[in-house]
Amino acid sequence: MKYRLLSPGPTPVPERVLLAMAQPMLHHRTPAFEKVFEECRVGLQWLYQTKNDVLMLASSGTGAFESAIASFLSPTDTVVAVTNGKFGERWAKMAKAYGCNVVEVKTEWGKTTPVADIKAALDKNPGAKALFIVASESSTGVRQPVEEAAKLVKGKDTLLFVDAITALGVWSIPTDELGIDVLVTGSQKALMLPPGLAFLSVSDKAWKAMETAKNPRFYFDLRRERDNQKKNQTAFTPAVSLVIGLAESLKMMKEEGLQNVFARHERMARATRAAVQALGMGVFAETPAQSITSVAVPSGCDGEAIYKALRDKYNMTIAGGQDHVKGKIFRIAHLGYYDDLDILTVTAAVEMACADLKYPVELGKGVAAAQRVLLERP
Amino acid sequence: MKYRLLSPGPTPVPERVLLAMAQPMLHHRTPAFEKVFEECRVGLQWLYQTKNDVLMLASSGTGAFESAIASFLSPTDTVVAVTNGKFGERWAKMAKAYGCNVVEVKTEWGKTTPVADIKAALDKNPGAKALFIVASESSTGVRQPVEEAAKLVKGKDTLLFVDAITALGVWSIPTDELGIDVLVTGSQKALMLPPGLAFLSVSDKAWKAMETAKNPRFYFDLRRERDNQKKNQTAFTPAVSLVIGLAESLKMMKEEGLQNVFARHERMARATRAAVQALGMGVFAETPAQSITSVAVPSGCDGEAIYKALRDKYNMTIAGGQDHVKGKIFRIAHLGYYDDLDILTVTAAVEMACADLKYPVELGKGVAAAQRVLLERP
């Protein structure tokens, strides 16, 4: 069986990007590389819908989020962290590791955080230095109310840090219009690259906060990066081949057009949801993100068994459930380099896996439901 | 003119490695990736000549050095940092950024740090938590006395951190035999990969120190990495394509044999030095490293002009001089994927550039000197 990848990261890398990255190594202190870097900088600002600096780091997305904590916060700062899944919890833990006083706004996994809960926490902690929110909580497939959260901190000193690792390039997140101070993403998601690069935008408000922020930093010192990246260089050796790949993937996204990129993701998401519902399964997320569909399996079915059957019998990587939702859900990603037929393929494979497991599904029914959605062409 | 790369990093990536990395993306939570990861782990221990854990991070070498400072040290710890060039100075600055009390053992750029100076600093600071030393100071081409430094801390509580970024895989650095606690390297050097991965070995003594070390850490939390990497996973998404490339480059090094890898570097270094000396130039480093030749230009010549002529007329990247030795030296790297004819090519190009600049060199004289060395076959 051919290998097929439908996980929320890494996502498949287009052949054009693979070939671009397979070119002989280029030194980064050269006009040729600086040209590529500048293309990437401008392209990222386009994708972020921002005039802010968008910086690039050789790290995973976790490293980029850490660079914001290290650069813009101080030990003992109060931070309001919105958590309803594994990634929100990670940022809360990270801020604690730096000595911050973390106020968690906790919501059950799979549910959307009520805006009123975020407001209450901010009202109780008017001195909060930052609000953390995850746009697309990959562990559950929930889309969080970033737009409303942005309104809550508008005009205040509180910085808004948004984890958009599986959201940027999936739906429109207009950084400047919303007033997002820090928006983090990673290369191996909608940007269709291998893992190893991470990105974040930084507002003037965040740069101002850095003047008094005291957390220790060196590799993740964003001021140093800004000063270098303005000149199309990086403070430390960049992941050259990935940067070259990025220029190519941004070119692909521009060719498609930003609105079309968003529409494609929305279409993939709708088809996937129709498919799993036709198979008698549920959508786990209260407000689902267009990047990933978390499928709630009916009682008597084991989501982990479906995940494993796809892995072992069909050589396909989707995602299982993590922590306490293990077995209760499985997750199909559709962010990045996917098309209509990929969705039909994964749906057909899920049907086959269910048949193998003797779960009660009608073969072809999920595929047909997805097909009907996909035939509603714009 | 074809592009040619002879810098101390990134270094050229062999075609076999480029092709391995150009394969379709693979998910990291799969048995297939875990097998590759395990091959890398075992291969790195072979290259490091160690039974210690060798950990892998998605970062540049600077990030790996920081992970050691973040994981094994506390603010206010005293650290003895040996500095005689840009990289030694970087680690001193980094430790200061974390609040450490840094005692610098400073030596002039190009000179080798006298072991007696290191001993004196350690004697004066018996409570020093760590000694930092750069095996190959890329900014000057100096090879530092790591073996003697290791003897000075043997049996003491002081941890030995070695920056072997342009040394590991160039000459023999037997980690366990020397008792090195932390040995850092990067992917884009002798390992013949693109930048984006970094590695470090960790001794039991360092792990013990971590139990009480208080610096903040999350992305660079090495205990978390150890616990994951034992199971052939990483704490955060790994740079998958680079890891796949690493398995291939380690395979190439094993095919060649470790002693042959070292002998090759020694041979390249000797030929390069003979070449530049025949051209009336000097070797800048008092004790030159086999990874890079820093060439001291005669008075009346501008090293920066030679660097730029190679760049602009011959499409070749070597390295210029940094900071206060800019203009006084240029640097030819020969670590990683180079062979005899590459050395003759760069020598010939230097001769051409000097002729272009009307510097007094006899065409072919450097090439002939290098040829004579290369013809002394073992």
C-alpha cells in the first residue's frame, strides 16, 4: 500500500517544494539567499495580513511560542491562558516554567471556551501582561473565538498571543485588523513544508513591552532576530533548505489566491464532516476548525482501533485521540496540500477499516456524502 | 560560473542526502520514522565515541548550546568561559543572559589559549559549575586544547561543555575517554546536512547536575527530550526531512570509516595550508584546526577583497574575516563533503582572484604545492 499522510502536521509536501529543497546547498550570507529570504518575509506578511514584522526561527512552533514568552514577559507576570486541549495546556505550562503567574480559563476538551469566561478572567486580572489563546486546538479540532478575544484586550496593555499553528493559511486571520500582538505558526501545517521552521508576527505594542521584559533569552531573543531579519539575515544559521522551500510554497499559495486557499479548506472540512456523519459518527468539536475533523466514534467502537487499522492495513497516518480522549475520537486533517480526491480516499479507507473491525458502517455511504458536498461547485 | 560552497557551514550536501530528503513527507509518530531515528541515535553515539545519550534538537548549534545552559545551570552559577574568537564570546554572552557569573579566560584572536590560563581560572574559581571551551574556533581557525582542558576538570564537580560544532567528525574527539559532559555539534558541518538540526551528548554527571539546576526551560528541556528520545520520539515535532538526511549522511560516514574521515580532513587541511603558504600568505591560527584554514593576507592585500572577488567573479562562497580581523584574513573551509580536486579548485580560484586584484601571486604555484601534498598518498 502506498504511504498516505493525513495528520495535522507534518502535512504532505508538494513535489515542487520537495524539488526546490533538493537543490545543492546555498550559503546564507549571500545575495542569492537574501533575495529568497526577502521573498519569504514579504510573502509571510501577505499570509498574515499584517504590516508587522514576521520573524522566522529554526525551531518547531513550540520554540516560536517560547520566543514570545522569553522576549515579551518577565517572571511573576500574570498571564491569562485559555485552555481546552493539549496545546492550550502546553502554553500554560511553558509560562509557568518561566515563573509566570498563570490564570487558566479551562473548558472541557471538545467544547469552545465561552467568551464570557475569558472576559471574567481578564476583569479579575486587569494587570495581566498577556492573554494566550489557541485559534485551532488540534487535539480536539475546536476553533476558538479569537476575534472576540481580540476585542476584549483592544486598547489595553494586555498582549494577545495567538497560537495559529494549525489555523494560519486555513481561514482568514487578519492580524492587523484584529490587533493580534503575536501570531505563531509552524512550517509543517498549511504552509506545506517539512517541520523545522516556525514563524511569529510581532506588533509595536509587543516590541514596546520587550523594553522592560526580563525573562532570560538568547537563541530566542526576538529583538536580535528583528535587527538581523530586516537585513534579510538571521541571528543564527537559518534552516536554509526549508527557507528555500518556503519561498516555493508561498508562491503556490499566491498562485491559488488567499481567498481560494481559505475556500478550499472550508470545502475539505465540510466534505469530511458530511462523510463521517453519514457513517453514523459525530463531530467532536463544538465549533469545528476547518483544519481538522475530530471524529467522535459511537459507543462500541474504538477510535484508536480505527487509527491503528488505517496505519497497519492501509499505510495511512491520520491522528488518534490524545490523553483522556484516546479511543473516543480519531482525527482527520485537511490542512495544507489536499484535494477533493484525498478526502474521498481517506473516507473510503475509514469505511474499509470499520468493515475490518466489524463496526456497523454501510460501505460507500460516507464517500457518497462527501461526493455530494464536493459536487456543489462554487 | 557554477556555484561552489567552501564555507565553515553550511557545507555542501551530498547528492545521496539531498535525494533522501526529497522523499515524500513521513509522519514522525510512525514505526518507519522511529526506525530512522534509532539509526541516527546509534550512529551519533558512534560518531561521538560515547555511551552517553546524544540528543537531537530542531535548532541551530547555538540552540543546542543554550539547551545545556538552560538545563544544567542556574542563575548566579559561576562559569569559566574560554574565549579567543567569536564563538567562545557567544557562549560567554549566553551564560550572562541567563544570569551566570562568567569568568572569561581571554586570549587574542588567532592564538591558542594556554592551558595554564585555564588552570589558573579554575583554581581561582573552584566552585565553577561549568567550563566552556570551543574545540574549533571557526572565526579564526584555531584548534583549542580540549584534551588538556578535560584533564583539568576530571574528578571535579565542574561540568565540561565543548562546542565541537566545526570539530566533531573532523578529528577524533572521544567523548567518553576525555570525560566530556556536553559536546555540541550542528547538522550543517562535518555531518554534511542542511542547517536546522543540532546535537549534544550528555554525561551522567550533567544529568545529576540537572536535578538542582534552576534556569527556566521548556523547548530546551533536555530531560524531557531524553525521556522521549529513548523511545525514538522527540518532545516536539522533529525536523523530519533533516533526520532522514542524517541517517543517510551517517551511513556515508560509516562506509568511509571514522579513521578515514579524520585522515581525509587532515589531508585537505595540509594541502590547503601548503597552497596558501606557497602563495606567500600565512596561516592565521597558532594551532590550526583541520576543519578550516584561516589565511592571513600579506600587508598590502585585503582579505575582504579576495572574499568578494571569489563571490562576485567566481560564484564561490568562502568566508571572510569577522569583527576586528575583517580584511586581515579570509577562511577556506574543508570540513564535510570535499575531495582533493575541490581543494585544487579553490586554490586556483584564489590565485585568479589575486591576479584580478593585481596582488603579487605566481599563478599555479599554490595549486602545485597542494598537488604535491595530495600526491603523498598513504
